[in-house]
Amino acid sequence: MMVTVTGGSGSGKSEYAENILAELVNKTKEHNKLYYIATMKPYGEDAARRIKRHYKLREGKGFITIECYNDIDNCILDSKSNVLLECMSNLAANEMFMETIKDKDYVYHKICNGIDRLKKITDNLVIVTNDIFADGVVYDKSTMEYMELLGMLNQYLSKISDRVIEVVYSCPVVII
């Protein structure tokens, strides 16, 4: 089963995604390894605080954390595992703004290939992404290209997911 969980910043989507994965594992009785693929690079104090908070929220839930900031296609996991990838917006930014600047179409295909691989080798895959499109602001060219990339990735995730859920103020809204 593949589930995409989206929402705005601070919406509760991360905790909801963890609970969805736990529910899927309990339902399928497939108690294979439980991985948390963390994509946020620890840039600055704010990022370090958020990472620490997320570690604390996962404490005691059995997750094996793998920090994988890019190249998720190379992320080594046991087959038939259960995976929570947090979060697509960080992964997209890491890939797009690496030192060797890449075209958004190249990054899109690279990330989609990685997601396809994860979907094939896992029992359950839950991916968290962000809704960053509602402020109506026109940003600089590179930021707008990043937003377009994330929009393309979110559309792809919606197409290949069994369920898509938006979390609004900790309330889930099932889209698919």
C-alpha cells in the first residue's frame, strides 16, 4: 500500500503519516522493518530543532532512521519493509539546489525513479509532502521552478498512490 500525506506547515501531517504507517503494519500483520527516511538537512538551528522534535515524536515507535538527503534510489533498505519518507519538499530542494545545478525535469525523473523503486520493494510506503502553493506570491525564478517541480512530484505521487490524504489542522481529509 502506498499513501501520500500532504498539508501545510505545522498541519500535523508528520504525526498523521506515522500513525497511518503503524495502522497499515498492524492491518497487514507484516511486521518487517520500519524505516524512516529523513530528507531534511540540518542547516542551522531551526532545522536542528525540527529534526530533534521529529526524532522525539518517533521515539519508541520502532523506526530505523536513515538520513538520505538525495539519491533516494540508492537508499539501502530490506525488501518487504515499511517506509515513511519525510519529506518530498526537502528531497526536491536538496536535489534541485545541489552544487551541480540540475534541470527540474532531470530532478523530477530522478526522484520519480527513486519513488518507483521504493514502491516496488516495500510492503507499505507512506510519503509526506507539503502544500506550499496557496500564498499567491510570485517568487524569484529558481524558487518558482522549485515550486513547479514539487507540484509535478505531488501530481505523480497522487497518480501512483493508493490513498492521498490532506491534513488540515490535524484533521485528515481523504482525497483519494
